[in-house]
Amino acid sequence: MTGRALSVALLGFALLGLTGCGHGNIRSVASYNAPPPPKVRHPLFDPYAPYGSAPAVWQPALASRQGTIVKPNDPVDQGDRPDYEGAKWGIDHQTARAGTF
């Protein structure tokens, strides 16, 4: 290709690329209509509640007499959890049987 043909081809590709901007895919901010947000499914959630109004009480972890760390009981995330600590193979049953022959 000659220099003139190359420049005409580049000009043609540039114009072809700019024609995508003239077909209405770019709109002004005033013409933009956002869809409404979906409804919140949790009935007790209040997005406009003031900061710190949730009835959350923090409890630190404690150490038991066996020297293990005991997590505070939280019914929100522990409601369906199996009782691993009360199981027969748990650490509490093992330490109760320690030293007995």
C-alpha cells in the first residue's frame, strides 16, 4: 500500500469508529431513569435507623478452668449448631475422665 492509501484507510477506520458515538448510545444525565431498588426481604431491617441503634451486646470470650477459650453463646449464629462441646467425645468429657483408671 502506498502512503496515501494507508492514510485513507486509517481515516476510514477512525470515522467508522466514531460513528458508534452518534447512534444514541450516549445520553445526558437528565434522560437517565434508573429502575427502583428491590424491596428489602427482611421485615426488621431499617435502612434509615440511626447508627448504633441495633440491640447488639458484645461479650468477650472467656477461658474455662481447663484452659480452653469458651465463645459466648449467640443464638443468632448458634441456633442450629450441633452441641459439639456437650458431645461424649468433647473436651469436657475427656478432662472429666482424666486420671481415672
